[in-house]
Amino acid sequence: MKDKIYPIPLLYDWGVKMLSFYLSLVETEEERDLVTRLFNLYERKMYVIAYGILNNKQDAEDAVSESFIKLINNLDKISDINSSKCKGFITIVVKNTAIDIYNKRKKDIHSDIDEAYDLSGGDVEEDFLKDFDCESIHNAVNMLKEEYKQALTLKYFYDMKIEDIAKIIGTTYDGARKRIKRAEQGLCKMLLEMNYEQ
């Protein structure tokens, strides 16, 4: 089986222009150094992820650009750029940005299924989760849909506010809140099922 070939952009021209633009968005020398290192380490990997979703060079470049702007707005969430935590965060950002571009490009009109769910106003799920150990929760999270895993990861692992999560996943505040709520509900259901099987 042949590996998929991704048309890599002319990194010198495109990359120099984009890196210059990103550097103009930050104020301190420390931030400029971090953005430069992120760009050099992850730009090509981000492009491959975006192209894998979009199958279009221009859209993939747009996804990388939008993702870098989101990363710049969340530089405080990035400490060790070589850590798996950082790689995971960047992957979530670029995947969601590419999916958002894909959906806009296709002009798919999806009904908002969020309204079909009866979302409780309290934190019943958070209270319920306190009764389980970390390993059980981790195993259950890994069984959830990718979009729910991402929502829970951003909220609990990165300790992000809902408005920041909404920006990263490309939705409204209410959309992010509802996705997190559905993820918590799915996690609780998964934990109950796992508990009954034991």
C-alpha cells in the first residue's frame, strides 16, 4: 500500500511570510522565540494533518494559519513544546480548524442537534465522576467519540474556560458548553456500564 502524498507548500516563501505575520502578533522576545520554535517544529506536521482532512493545498494552508493564530492566543497553555501534552493540544487545534473549514467549504447545513438534548443546569456529572478513580475515568474517556474526548481534554486537562474551548473547536459558547455536557453525560454512562460489567 502506497503512502498518501501530501503536496507540501513552498515552505520558504509561504513560511517566511506567515512566520513574519505570526511574530507581529506577539509582543515579547520570549513569545517570539516560542512562536518561532513552534512554527519550525510543527508547521509541516500541522499541514499534513490539515491536508489529510481537507485534501486541498490552499485550505490546508488556511487551516495551519488559523491554527497558529489560535495557538498564539493560547501561548500560556504551552510550556514544553516537545511534550506529548503540547503535541496533543496542537493536534486538537489543527484538526478542529480543518474540520471547521471543511464544513464551511461544503456548505453543509446541519440541524443543531444540541437542542434535542435536555441538558441539566447543575453539575451532576462532575459530582458523579468524583466517585471513580483516575484509571477508570481515563479508560472511559478513551472510548468516547473524538469530539467528546477533545472537549473533556481541553476542559479538564488544559483547564480551559468554555469561551476558549469554543474558539479552539470553532463553535459558539453554547455549542462548546453543550458538547462538554454531552461528553460528561457520555462519560458517566460509560463508567456505569463498565461498573456493571465488573
